[in-house]
Amino acid sequence: MTINSNTNTNTNTLAGAYAAVRMAPVAMTRHLDDPHALSAARALRPKTFLVYVESELDPPNADTSPGDAPPRRVRLSPIAPCLRARESAWPGATVDMCVPVFPNAYHPTRRAPLRPAPPGRFPYDNCYHWAGVALDVRVLAVESVVGEGDVVRLSEEERREMERHWAADRDALRVG
């Protein structure tokens, strides 16, 4: 996968940021030295997805530029464009086990939305974080045209608020 971010120094991290990711099938299969796999990879038309970077599992390498840096392991959670379905893949999960991302303010039990910073910069009005949905992936950072001050992210306070919601959801699953 590739991730669009401008985070190639020690002071900048991906954790807490929203990002666009896209699978890089040719880069992922080139090392196999398999013409059939490479041909199939070239035929794929990957989509771009909005994600939230929960944490970095590998530290950034400040000595390399994004194009030269090795892949880094990160934990991502996809950002959903809707509430959870009533029939969830997560046993016991309910439609309210999510948190809206402002400017979206709708939630079945009126959970307050998370407010990314800088204010007004989150580009969509229908997004949710779903509880219990995360992926550990390897990403290649690619240099972005966005400056660090323009990266949309959650503050530490908003991240703690999201964790409080996830703890309540885990407790509800244990009781249910």
C-alpha cells in the first residue's frame, strides 16, 4: 500500500492522522519474479480509501526521503461512509458502535462527533470510525503536496475520547 502523507521527520508521525491509501499491486508482486502474478497485478485498478492511522508499529526513518524509505508497519482503521450494518461481521456489534467524524453529527445514541484539526478541513460529511475495525499493514510513504500544517488529524484529547467510546463498546459486548 502507499500512503499520502508528509511525515518524514522525527517530529512528524503518521499516528492520529487521516490519510488516503491505495494498494500498490505491481510493487507488491514484483519481488516474486512470477510473470503471471505480475500480469494479474498490472490488470488491477486499485481504489483509494480514507483511513485513520491508529499507530505506527515501525518508527519513521528521518534519514530517508519518502520515496527511498522502506515500508513501515502501521495500524489503520478504515473510515466508513455509513453506520454499521445491523448484521455485522463482528459478533455482537451494534449499529451504534461507532463515532461520527465532524461535520457529520448523526449517531443513534447521540455520541458527539470527533473533531479533527485543523477545524473545517475534514473533507467529507458522512464518515464514521467503527469500533473494532483495524488492520496492520505495511505502507510506503509517498511525498505529498500537503504541508504538515494541513494534515488532518485528531488531537490527543479527541483520541482519548474515541478510546473511551471503544472501552464502553467492549464492555457492552461482554455484558451482552
